[in-house]
Amino acid sequence: MSYPFGNIAGEMNPRILAGRRLREFVTGRAFLTLGFILLHIPLAWLMIQSKAVATFHLFIVICFGLWWAIINPRFERLAMVGGYVVSAEVMWRMMQVSPIWEFGKYTIIVLFGIALIKNGRLQGPILAFVFFCLLLPSAVLPMVNVDSSTLRGDISFYLSGPLALAISVWFFSHVRMTGADLQKLMIAMIGPAISLATVTLLGILTTQTLRFSNNSNIITSGGFGPNQVSATLGLGTLAAFLAAMDRSIKPGLKTFLLLVTLFLAAQCAMTFSRGGLYMASGGIILASFYLIRDRRILLQLIAGIAVLVLAINFFLLPSLDQFTSGALSKRFTNTRLSGRDRIAEADLQAFTEHPIFGVGPGQARIYRMKLFDTSAAHTEFSRLLAEHGIFGLC
């Protein structure tokens, strides 16, 4: 005899069972993760169509961050907001909606600073404060002859990053994240990276003239700085891979996250700026040393890396190389220094002439323009020496 909800053996009616599984999926982590990531694809298209959408997106993110920081400053939740802001900043710059150029850094400083104050966590790692304080003397003595507007701009541009780093170290020293919290942080960084990758892909598909050379490509970077776009896509690649290595997620979601990893890596490579992929690869290697300590995740880590290596070597790279007529492989196999040795040489000359306090934040550009036709540093290690002297070395 059969019953509406099952048989005598207690087996559930297939329709009821399917309905329950659908409800569990819709309310489960896999569905929320898929929805969050995939919604960033149409969001990117809407941002391209309307600057107002990009402005509203920035406004909503900041409002949520401030609300959580002031009303309920839970560190693990604000960490996710911080990760989202870091990943979204380049997109906001591309859409020209950032109120100020260093908006992302100042947002991190404000949100994390409010949370630390609200929770009474006013003690932090001393080395983080020492790191930032050592950079301050060069902002006073070497800059006395610089006009006030240039002084404000250079201090904002060159010291907001170190300040954000110091505050972040202070903040995360008080964060106690579970595996689920860490997974949410990775997902938060993937979303904006997917939007950025969508913009770059649409740019490639819609452009009428697409040429490839041995230099970074601004067209395949969505019309924005290839270095910045590559770095953000590399961050998304790393986050997607680490999210896929979570042993608690189901195979379907793991497969999806590995596909996301490949998509972000492909768009990162198409910028022809190599730094993003190098940083993602280095991050995966360093993370692997930590992950292999857990024997339960060792096999899936090996399997995940093997899948990526096979997919990249036998599908992704051949396809991209064919699309670029061999330019991509030439770019990534080129071992020349591309002039950065001369930039470092200019920084070292500035340090030699001003070894104590350096030449001041941003002022090493004068030396770089003399020896190499660029004002950008590209390498923080040599810039710290040139602009902060012996204090930058410390």
C-alpha cells in the first residue's frame, strides 16, 4: 500500500524529496554563493550602461560598511566588507565614480578604525605602528620647499597605502575567523573581480581593432590601467582557488569555483600585464604550504592544482595563444626587465644623494624622469629607499 508522503518502508515520495532538496539548495550556501557571484555579471553590464548604477553600487557598499561598523561592529563581517572594497576599487575607478583617488584605502582605514574603537581594541602589533611611523620623517623635512597642494597630494597618494596596511594589521590581529568566515571573505573578493573580468571580456568582444604586442594591453584591460586590472584579477583568481579548496563545500560548487578561477586567470593573462598572474601563483604556492598541514585537505589540494595545471596547459593557454596569434606566449616567456632596472637605478641614485631622510614622498619621480621616461615607481622596495632614506630601509 502506498501513502501520499511515502511507502511503508518510510521512503519519501520522489516529488516530496525533490521539493525538499530544491528548498535546501535555495536556502543553502551553494545557492547563495552562486547567486552572489553570478549577479556580478549583469551588474558589470549595468555599470557600463549607466554611471548612476556604479555610483549607487559604491554608495550601497559604503553605507552597509558604515552601518555595520557603527551599529554592530563584528570583525569577521567587516573583514568581508574590506575584502569587497579592495576587489571593487579598480572597477569604481574605471567607472569614474570614486569620490577621491585613494577612496578604497581611506574606506578601509575608516571602517576598520571605527570597529577597533567601538570594540575597545586600542592595542595593536607594535611593528605595524613602527612601520608607518618610520615613514613620517621624510614627509616633513625633505618636503619643506614643496608647495602645499603638491605636499597634500603626495602625502595622500604615497602614505595612505602604508597607513591602510598598518590599520589592517592592527584590525586582523583581533579577528578570529572560522573556516566558514574565511570562505565568505574569499567569496566577497570574487564578486567584484567577476564584474571586472566581465568588463574586460566585453571590451575584447566589442572592440573593432585589437592588436597585441610585447607590452601590456589597455584595450583588453577594459580601457584602464593594465597593472591595476591585472592585480585585481589576480587577487580574484587566488580567492576563487582558495574558496574551491574548502573541504566543506559540495563537488558541484567546487567545480564552479575552479571554473571561476580559470575565467579570472584567463582575463588576467589577457591584460598582458604579468604581475597579476605571478602574484596569484605565488599566493597559491604559499597557501599550499599552510593547507597541506591538514591531511583531510591534502588530496583535494593536489587534485585541484592538477586540474588547474592540466586545464591551463592543454586548454586555456593554447586557446588564448591562438587568439593572440602567439603574442601571449611571447609576452610571458620574455625575461627582459622592461626598463624596471633603470627605474630602480634612479631610485638608488636618489637614495645615494639623500641617504638619511630620502627625497620625500613622490619626489623620486624627478630622478626617474631623468634616467627613464616615467615617473611611476613600479617597485616599492626601491621607492622606499629613495623617498624615505634609511628609515625606509628599516
